[in-house]
Amino acid sequence: MAKRQAACTHCGRAFQVEEAQAGRRARCPGCDQSFVIAFAPSADATPEQPAPAPSVTEVAQLRGLRAEAVELEQRRERAQAELQS
């Protein structure tokens, strides 16, 4: 099993912990507090790529849907006003 460095979330004391222990609770011998073992992302991990920007067509479709939603809301309000009068 490969070991990785983890740290107590309370006092910051570092430990070498087997990867299989990730997500389990441990008690820090330094501060005697309980914490969940978690590892920082490794340097060789690929960062998440941001979502691509929407295309012009997608933006136009979204704007059209918003305009349609506004129109439907206005119709609903007019219908409610008619029912109340």
C-alpha cells in the first residue's frame, strides 16, 4: 500500500497514512482531537478544466427561453387579475 501525507485538521500535525485510510476517522496524538483523514490533491493530478463558454446559438436559445418564461408569467398574472375582478 502506498502512503501519503495527511494532516490533522485541528493542529496541522502531519502524518504518513496509507491511502486506504482516506475517509476514516483518526485521533491525532498531538492534540487528541478526532478528524477525518483526507489527502491534499497531488501535484501530478490534472486540474479540472473549466466548462467551455456557451456558443452563440446556445446563448440565443437561453435568452429566448427567458423571454418566453417572462411572457408566460405576464399571462399568468393577467389571468389571475381577470379572475379576481
